[in-house]
Amino acid sequence: MRGFVPLDPESNVSADQFAVVYMPGRNRNRFSANCVEIKQSSEQALLESDPGNKYFAVRLIGPSKSSEGQILYYLTEWLDK
């Protein structure tokens, strides 16, 4: 994936996490930090998702800083109900 920075096993700058993201649709593979709500588990993310109102449960990696200075998270997988 273009722009994806793999996890560094010697640090915890970025982490593999579960979240609910607010997006117009499921057509993106990176998300701005202001659209991401980190959750404790996949179950919690699924429980709090609401696809009808554009809140989707995901597994992602981040945070990571883009070349433009934005904080981004990268999609690992869409979680479905």
C-alpha cells in the first residue's frame, strides 16, 4: 500500500488497533485522526459501529504522520457485523 509505514517491533509509535471511523463510504484505505475513534476490542468497535450513519468498524495501524503533517491511520481490515 502506498504511504504505508510498517510497524517497528522495537517501538510503539504506531500500533495495530481497532476503531470506528466516520467516512462517507468504504472506499478509503487511510483516515485522518479526526475521523477515528480508537476502541479496546473488535467487539466494541462492532458494537459501536453504525454503517447506516457512516460509522464503520475497522482494524487499522497508526498513528502515522503524513508528509503534509497530518496524523493518519491506515486500514488493515473492515470489520463487518
